[in-house]
Amino acid sequence: MKNAIPDSLKVTVARSLDQVMMAMTLRGVIYLGEQFAPYGEEYDGNDFVGAAHLIAWKGEEPVGVLRLRFFADFAKVERAAVLQQYRRFGVMRVLMQEAQRYSARRGYRKMLGHAQLNRVKYWRTHGFRLRAERPEFGFSDYKYVEIERDLVPPANAITMNTDPMVVIRPDGEWDRPGPFDLSLARMQEQESETVRKPEEAA
């Protein structure tokens, strides 16, 4: 019987500096602490440039992280890591499911990844396949291959024709009112005041 992750598990997009630092800390514990990756290679200059960081939470504690970078016609998944004590509870699966859903909602149809040679079988369980006729390559003391999978954007994927009020909501929270939705009430109140003043003067 597989271990069950508690119902309190959730995945969110890091939207504050504090949450981005949580993601950096988790990666430090796992990649620097366990794989002995050099600091300058783990924090590679891509964390604040066109990147989204997904954090898996067990209750109030961050337990896993994954980075997505977005290019013209594909999303790239990378820096996926889960704290050791939570690795048999399906945290990575939930992270990957959310990464795929989130990327598809953005309109992407392809996801690219780099898999260590001994992890290809694992990545296949997430729907990835080897990229044909692409050679092995290496960095940070490991050998890798390119992997990819197809995504299916939903009917409400973000496009240029999406409601502008939806586009400007916090990334990944497009179905919930955002800060600018709240400003509409203020604008409506101001318009009502403008209408009332001439009436009062009359």
C-alpha cells in the first residue's frame, strides 16, 4: 500500500520575496547539502528572470519546490526537489501535476526537461519521453538527456483575447478577484459621487 500524503498538501506559486527565499532554501538543503552542487551552479542567474517557483506545502511547512521557465513555445521544468523525509508521500507527483496544469493554463503545449540518466524511468511516470536524436550532455558532474511531454491547454487558457481583468490578476490565480478587481468598486463609487453632486446642486 502506498503512503498517502496528508490532505493538507497544497502547491502554490511563490509571489513574495519571502516565498522565493523558501524555495531557495529548500534547494540549498537538497542540491548543495545532498548532491554537493557548487553554489554558483545551483543559483544560476535564472531565478529572477522569466521564472516561476512552485512550492509544495504540508500544512504551513514548505516541503518541495520546482522551478519553471517560460520560452516562446515551451515551458521548461527544472530544479525539482523534495525534502528527504517527504519523498515517499507523492509530493513530487503533486508538484509535477500542478506544473503541467499551470503551464497549460498559460497556453503552453510542450514541456521540456533535463533528466539525469538514472532518473529517466521516473520521469516517464510523469508523462515525459526522451527527445529523439538528441545527444546526452553533462553539467554539474552528472550526465543528462532531454525529455519532453505534451500539454493540452484548457478552454480557459490565457490568450491575447482573455478578459484584460483576468490577465492582470496574480499569476496562477486567474479565477480569483485580484487587487485591480477590488479597485473597480472604488471606481464605481467615484462615478456615483460624480453623478450625485450635480443632482445635489440642482
